[in-house]
Amino acid sequence: MRYVIFVAPSLCLVDLPQGLLWGWVSGLFIGVVYWTWLVTAAHPISLFQNKFSYYAWVIGLAAWGILLHFVWRQSKSLGTRNQLIAVVSAVGIEPTT
């Protein structure tokens, strides 16, 4: 679940509303998972002993759906292969054929 730290800022740089939406939903997923396995002790801890709950599974699926929709939308906006090569060349990377 640590991948959220890396993906959320990257999404926000490209598309702030979509990044915030994904950040909230994936954060909700993580919260539900930790809350489900919370053990009351001197220091609260979460012990993961089994599969995720149904609610966590549905929220996690929604987070993946948002992420896949984002990738699909961004790949459509790249356009044709020639446009992609032009962008890559402008950055200074030599495209391979």
C-alpha cells in the first residue's frame, strides 16, 4: 500500500482533480483496511491475518478503476505515434524504432 505515496503526487502534477479523487479513494481504502484489522492494545496496531473485507475490496476496486481511467485518458491524449516521438525528441530522448 506504500505505492500511494509515489502515485498520488504524480497524478496531481498531471491532472489535479483526478489526482485528488484517486488520492481520496485510495486513502479511504487504506483506512478501511487498517480499521478492519485494528487491534486494541496499549498502542493501536493492525494485524493483517486474512483477506480484505468486502468494503475494502469494493473501495480498492474503485481506486484501481480511477487509476485505469486516468491512464486510458492520458494515452488517448497522446495521439499518434509521430506526435509521441516529437514529444520525446523535444525532451531530448532519442526514440528507438
